Amino acid sequence: MKQIHVAKHAPEAHLVKGFLESNGITATVRGEFLTSGWGELPVDVCSVWISDDRQFDRAQALLVAFLRGDFARQFHGQHWRCPKCGEQIEGQFTDCWKCGAARSA
């Protein structure tokens, strides 16, 4: 296991974990329950680790692109309409924020 990202808080760590897993990289969040003990102090204890060390370079490249906003720019302007509830969703999202339905192919 290798550490790929140190997060400011648990929601950020889970966002990174979900992003990596959506790209086929198994990840784990460590230290998320320790953050509540520190209160508002800036302590880096919540981190994301990948299971397969061989995927580190790919994971790091994907994460850098994600944090730079490359994926958001790639899908900018590619809105889609939810097939279940009709909500208009931005292109970078794969599921409807309103009802949870998956984007159709």
C-alpha cells in the first residue's frame, strides 16, 4: 500500500477515493476518525492509500489532473438530462444529483 493523498478532512479524502475507484484503482481512507479529536487544528491525519503499488504512477497522474480541474474542463458544456427525473446535469457527473439515477449511455 502507498499513500497517494493527504486530505484536509474526511469528505475530501472520500472524494479522492471515489475518483480513484471510478478509474479502476482500489483505494482506502485512513485516519478519518482521528480528525474529530483535533477539533479545528490544522492537522494532516486523514489520507488516501492505494492498494496496488504498481498503480501509483497512474493514480498520481489521474489525481493531479483531477485536482487541476482537467476533467471538469473536459466535460464543460456537455450537459445531459436525467432519464428518470429530467434534471439537467453538468457533463462531468455520472449520476443525477437529484434522484441518483445513472447517466444513460
